[in-house]
Amino acid sequence: MENYKILCLVGEGSFGRVFKVKKRDTKEIVALKIIRKCGRTQKELTSLRSECEIQQHLHHRNIIQMINSFETETEIVVVTEFCKRDLHYILSKQTYLSEEVALPIICDLISALYYLHSNRVLHRDLKPQNVLITEEGVAKLCDFGFARSMSRGTHVLTSIKGTPLYMAPELIEESPYDHNADLWSLGCIIYEMLVGAPPFTTNSILQLVRMIRYEPVHWPLYLSPQCRDLLQGLLHKDPSHRLSWPRLLKHPFLQGKVSDLSASGVSLPLTKELSASQALAKESQKQDLVHKAEVANQGLPQKIQHILDKEKKLLRGDGLTAIDLETLEQKLSRLQTVEPQVTEPEVTTVSEATQDDPPSETDSERMATPLEAEEWLVFLQQSMMEVMQGDVESMSEKSFITMVTNALTNHGAAPKITEYIACLLALPYVAPGVTKSELRTITKVYIEVKVVSSLMFALKLLTNRAGCSASHDSVSEHSKVTVDQLLALERVLVLVNQLVHSDQVFLSQFCDVVALLHLAPRLHLLLNFHKSKPRLALDLVSILTHILRQMPENANLVDNCVQPELSTGIDWHLVLKFGNKTLQTRTCLLLQLMARYCTQTVQSAWHIKLHRYIDALRFDSSQDLRCAAEDVIELVQDLPFFDQISSQLDDELL
Ligand code: ADP
Ligand code: MG
């Protein structure tokens, strides 16, 4: 580091900070990207290093040249050529560019992407922020490769942290994807350059996701027919109909201006049209991957068991020093048996699978080492102690909270780590001595870092381990959830419930992430856990009620959680019969609002036994429950389908 003199900070992205620096010996101006190692697993670091390796071998006029990379104790540093500004900055100043002015930039981008794809490298994060423009007006791609080192779910999440404005529909749907996803993003960037805004924009991520998946692109009349034709080809929602490389290069809008189509020595570049048999093979490979992912999901518990056995041997005799603090005592005792980390099976993408990559990492490689897990737990405890003693300084720091929530989204994190993190994040709200203004600052940081999104991502990972997937869930799965997973799930939902009630922004973040990560079937599954873990159902029912009360426009989200596609709805009669008074009262409150906003779902859930049960609750000893039950009956009696129920009731009386 001492070889460089830092001149100024030029950018900050999701991975690190980028500085303009001067090399002390040659006086050369270069850029330094500094990525902090803290909070990353060994696996992530290994991956980042190998990405540096890949980047070092890429040489193209339209790709930022990497010069060097090195590591300090705490950071990975990448040295690249320096560029004055990025396209995002230019568009923020000029709003939009004429086709004539944009054309050279478009050709540069196509040339760069052609080079990457013919070398079998996907970018996966194309956006104006990652397009740099030199003083001579040459466009250069930066920040590629790193996205590849992330697991898929994390990639979606990183985008939630930004906005998935440029993300292809297949990426949003978490379907297998290939280089065509980059061509979609390229289409979005070109569109934004010419029109002044990306093809789909809105402040709500939930809405954005809906638009990207289902809505047609709006075509301003001033676009030339050739330009519009090119964009229509790139912005095809179905990746198999998107413009292919050979057709793209010949497109009349580009007038043969794309230069520097460097030939690659790779035997199967992604830029060549597939033959009929290759296309068939690819399709069947895609199907196979989907199938494998499903099988892997189903087969996980056994795998968990296997890893458990292996890890226990490693951990034996590795006890930790207990820290004496009454409220944390119980947690501490559990530290003696630190659980191993269990990973989610990753859906390998077609492109990755066909590359000459080494086979995907084995489970042991993808896990944090036990030592790392222990260190984390001790660190989290110490942080909890600080908060208990009234010191919330680190909890108000964005970088600290980012680091902690990053660990939540780590596929290798043990349930215990998730549980502890949720405890730590909840602590400022209950610990003595935290002032209102401190709490306000902390809430602001939690909103900015999107703590709720990360918590819900952790919930997804925890339920993956439970052996369910978005498309495949069933009530019988609870037997597969371990005690630790349940504890972690409970902690996560308690905190999410607390947050969504404390601030409307958390609530809307919750709705966004549930839609984006397809979490409704998971939440449905957890609602069915009311017997083993009534607390889970309690918090969920309370969150769903709050959505209907505050944001009834998201009622379909509640519908989906209560009765997801391909699944029978919740049997509220069983939930009520379980006999927990608080759960009964909250369920009645939810049913009241559902009668108003989710009429269809209420109709299909309503049956005579349920009706009679709620009718009886009108005479319960608890006044709250009596009133809530009374209101449900009153509202339901006004619904059109009720005639049927009432005639059944009459029949019974006869
Ligand atoms: P991240 O992976 O964190 O998004 P990037 O590599 O995209 O990091 O860098 C973040 C920002 O820093 C970019 O959007 C850009 O504005 C600026 N930047 C990155 N590389 C350079 C460079 N070589 N020269 C000048 N600015 C750069
Ligand atoms: Mg970037």
C-alpha cells in the first residue's frame, strides 16, 4: 500500500471502495479497489481471489485493464487502470443521449461483452455504474467477474440492496440462466441512454419485479425504427427468443461499426449459435439442473446428518469460555456444542455447468470452518454484552450492521449464528439505558442496510435446510427442522415482527423481499408449525395482519402465504383448536381483515366446523377474544358465499 498515494475516493459499491491513487515511483495514476476481508467466509475469499486471476487475463480495449492485485492483512486490493467517470454520472448530468452520440458507446459495450462471452465469462451485473467512460469517450466495462463468485441467492439479495433495475426476468425468477441475461441488461442500459430512464422504473421493488416479469416495454416514438428493433430483440422476456450474438452483430442499427471482435481461443464460445443438437442438449441440461436442485432440496436432511457426524468429531473437546451474564447464560451453555454449518444446494446455472470449471465446491469447502463459527459466536456475544451495558455505538454504525447482516445471508452460516445475530439486532430495542435518539439512529441504519431483507433471506436459508423449496413444500416437513433451526427461525420472526410494527419502511421492505425471494410458500409452511412452535405462527399472523391493516394493496401477498399455489390453504380450525389464547385472538383479527381484503381465500377456507368454533369463541372468558370472534362472524355473515354456510347450519339444526 505504501507504494501508492491516495488522491481521492471515486466510488463505493457493494464490494468495496475505489480510490484514485498515484503510484509513487512512476507517478502513474491508477485506481485501487479495496475489498475488506472482514465478514467474508474462506470460500468467498478464495472465490474472490480466483476472480482476480480471471480478470488479470482479460485484455480488451473496452474492458478496464487490471494491473495487479495484492493483499494486506485485512483487505484484498485490486489495481486497475483509472477512468474519469462512469456512465451513471454522465446520464445523471445529461439525462439522455441522441442515437448518434450513444452509438459509439453502444458499440464499445457490445464489443466488450462479445469478448467476455467468447471467453465464457458472464458479467451478471451490467449497469451504468459499471460502465466507465474515458476522457476520449471510450466505454470500458468494470466490476465483472465478482458477481460470479457469489452464490445465486446472494446475487439476488445484493440486487435487492441496490435495485434490480437491470436484472433479466429469468434472474428474478431464479430460473437457470445463461449469457442471455447479460444481453437483457445491455438492452436496459442502451434504452436508458436513449430514453433517459431504464425500461422499467418505480420506487417499489415489488412493483418493479412484477413489471420486469409481465409488463411490456413502452416505446417512445422518437426512437428510430432500427434502434427500436435492436432493443426489442434484446429486451425479449423469454431468453431463448432474445437476439443471439450472430444476429446482434449483423443488426442494421450497428451499421457494422462494432470493431475489435477479438477472436477467442475458447473451444465453445457463448457467442456462437448452437446447432440443433447442442440446443437440445442445453435444454435437457437445464431441465436436469432444475430436477437436480429439487432432488437435492429433498435429500438434504440426510446430508445434514452426514455433515453433523463429520463435524462433531472435529468439535469434540473444543469448548468455549463462558461469559458470565445472566440474560445470556442460557445461550452460552449451548456454545459448548457449536452446530456445524449446513449449506443450501446451489442451483448451478447452465452456463456455469458447461464451462470448464472445476466441479462445484464440495460441502466442506463451502462451509465456514468450525473455528470461524466459534469466533463469530464469541464476537456476537461480546457485542451483545456491549449493548446490554448500554454501549450501542457499533449498532449505529452502518459498516458494522452491514457486516453482521452479510453474515446472515451467508450460505455457510450455522443456525446458531443466525439466532445470535437476530438476538443482537433485537437487543437495542429491549436493553436498558438505550435512549430514544440512539434508537432512532439505529432504526435509520437498519432501514438503510435493509436488515429485514437479510433476515428474510436467512429465513429462506433456514427453511431450505428444512428440505422445502419454493415449488415444493408440505406440512409434513416440520419433522425435518432441527431444534436449532427452529430457534433461529423463531428469533428471526420475533425481530421482523417487531421491526415491521416499528416503522412502515420495514413493512414495505418485508413485502418486497417476500415477493422477490418467493417466500410465500415458506411462510405458509411456518404457519403450519403452530403446534410445535406457536411463537412462529403468532408472529407471522401478526405480521400478515399488519400488512392488511397498513398496506391492503398487498393483500395478494397475504393470500399467497395463507394459500399458496399448488397447496391446500391453512386450516384455521386446527390453528384455533390448538387452544393458545393469544394465537386465537390474533387469528380472529387476521380473519376479520381477510374477510375484507382477501375474500376469495376466506371463502375457500371457510367451513362449517370453523364457523361453529369461532361462533363458540364469542362466549370465551377473554374479552379480547370474544370481541374479535364476534367481529369475524359479523363480517363473514355479510359475505356473498355465506348463504351456503348458513343453509348448512340450518340443516344441522333441523
Ligand atoms: P462494486 O463491485 O463495489 O460495485 P465497482 O468496481 O463497480 O465496485 O466500483 C464502484 C464504483 O467506483 C464504480 O461504479 C465507479 O464509479 C468507480 N470505479 C470503479 N472502478 C474504477 C476505475 N478503474 N476508475 C475510476 N472509477 C472507478
Ligand atoms: Mg459496481
